[in-house]
Amino acid sequence: MTHALPSPGHPLKIGTRGSPLALAQARETRSRLMAAFDLPEDAFAIVVISTTGDRVQDRPLKDLGGKGLFTREIEDDLLSGKIDIAVHSMKDMPVLQPSGLVLDCYLPREDERDAFISLDGGALADLPEGARVGTSSLRRRAQLLHRRPDLNIVEFRGNVQTRLRKLQDGVARATFLAMAGLNRLGMAEVPRTAIAPDAMLPAVAQGAIGIERRADDRATAGLLEAIHDTPTGLRLAAERAFLAALDGSCQTPIAGLAELDGGTLRLRGEILRTDGSEAHADDVSGPVQDGAEIGRVMAQGLLARAGDGFFDWR
């Protein structure tokens, strides 16, 4: 091994948001690096960084800007050298990284499905007409209104614990969370129904953890190479190429999921009007090495079908 290993005297600084889920993801990254190189826990330091998306909780995400809301401050600290790597939920990540940063390490993907959460149990189809459903996701909002235009969608932000408390307080009758987050937090007690992708396609890169580093930090690149999950990387290459060609952000309702079967990659994609009044979807399979091209071509086809102004706010 040619690169120096972190040590208690020179720990690798892992930057992360401060939510319970973000900390769980940072600890998973630490555990995988510890196991890969037989290192003690104190060879790593988890550094909590507050982001704009975490601090501003009283406005919808669409009013604050794009996906950089949950990454900008962390990436600034990575560029300045305050941290050595940054651990991200990939569904929060912009498709382009700031100059000087690289995102080429992914941990094995968790369950990518959405979870329907209702304290009284049941499924989405069981909701009565006009029921209030809480979500801050434009994708979930549009998908819900496309399938159930009778529902009353209310803004619903915060971490898992905050959203459950809002349900208990009667702010909404039901909400959605990612199955991956519930699994990583070990929250088996949360009443949930996993939604099949055929019924509700998840967000691009949902369930995946990405680890960002400085482009010129070869020592860290060597460390991360040991924990990179190739199948997840292949799937996300297709999904993020699809998103990039659509210019996707938190302000556009886009869903996408790539799956592998041997040497074949299947990509499903969906775009929706913000009010759910119209949706276009596609489903394409091809050689796994062509995943990024499949994503780009699918996006171009959907945009052509949708026409100008499709994503304008309604």
C-alpha cells in the first residue's frame, strides 16, 4: 500500500450533516473503512456541518433553491481542507460537483423504495377522499396528485423523528419516507408499507450513499477505492445521466431507477408536471456499460414528448 493510513494522531475527518440519518451514514462509512484497513475508531473523526437546508425549516425547499441546499457548506469545508471526505445521501446531490471535488465512491445501495407512513396503518389506496398527506418532495407531491388528485397535500419537512411527531399532532394523516433511511436507523417500529417501483418510482439515487473527496487527494482516493460498490456505481451512472440531461433539481418532479440483471441494465424514468396533471414515463434495457447513454437518450425522449414549459410551476 502506497498511501498513508489515518491514525489516532492524524484522523481522517468525515464531514456530514447532523441529522440522525446523516450520522448513521457517516458511521457506516467509518465502519467500512475500519474493516477494510483494520483501523481503530479513533483513526476517524466525524465532523458535523450545518447546511442551509437543515437550518431553514419554515419554507418549502422549492423556495430556497436547488439540491445544493444540503451540500454546499459541506463541500466548502471539503475544498478548504477542514474535512477530508464528505458523506452524502445521493438523492440530495447535484449532478455536477464543484471544481476540485470528485464523487466516485458509493456504498452498497439500500432499499430504494418509498415507504408509505400512516399511524393507523393501511396503504395509500386506503386513504379517504380529501385526506391530508404531508411531503416536502415535489416528486412525491406530483406522483400523488397524478394518481389521487383528490388528496390534500401539505408541506412536511424535517427529519424522521420530526415527521412522525407531526403525524401524531394531526398535521397530516400520512406521509412518505425512504425505506433506506428507516432501515439504516433500525426503525422497525415505524408503521410503513413499502411501495413497489411499479406503483411509485423513487427519486433518482434514492437509498445510495456517496462519498466525495478532493480531486488531488490521491491518498484518500486509495482508501475509498477499497469500499466502493461497483454495482451501485453502475446503477447511479445511468440514473444521474438521466437526471443531468433533464437538468433535474429539487424544483423538478423527476423519478428514476436503474436495476442490474447480469450484464443488462434496466432503467425506468418518469417526469411529471408539478401539479400532477400530466406524466410521461419510459422503460429501457441495454448493456450495463451503456447505462449513462441510456439515461441521456431516455431523458431526451421524455423531454420531446413533454414539450416546452412542462416543468413550469403550477
